Amino acid sequence: MKKKSGTHRAMPRMSIEELQALNTKALLARLKRLRICEDSPAQSDLTDEEIASVGNLILFKSDPAWVTAYRDLKQVLDGREHVEL
């Protein structure tokens, strides 16, 4: 059974400059979406056609673009304000 969001969970690539322009809430939402990406196409329930349809978007953690996106996002978040609980 396919996950509800299917290929809609694909994430656009963003430069560090684009990430820095986002507010912290948007960055945390992007972090959450990156974390729910599937591990690899081999473990996915998506068809090859569905995977190909996302083009240059990030869909799997096994994609080197995912690693870059996650690293860049964490770098930008590290420079943001921290709230003590």
C-alpha cells in the first residue's frame, strides 16, 4: 500500500542562501520533511515511473542531494536562536 503522500513528499533542492532567508519555523518544517523521506528506491513502494516523475527533487535519503540538503539545513539551524525549556 502506498503512503498517503506518494511523490508529493519530494523536496526541492535549496541553496544555503535560500535556507537562510527562511524563518526558523519553515526550516524546522523542512527538517521534518527531510527526515520522513524513504531510505532508498529499492525499499520504496513507488513505481519507477513515479520516481522518474519527480525529476530533480529529493525523494530518498540514499540520494547524495538528501545528504547535502540535510547538512546545509542543520548548518543554518545551528546559527539560529535557541529557546531554553
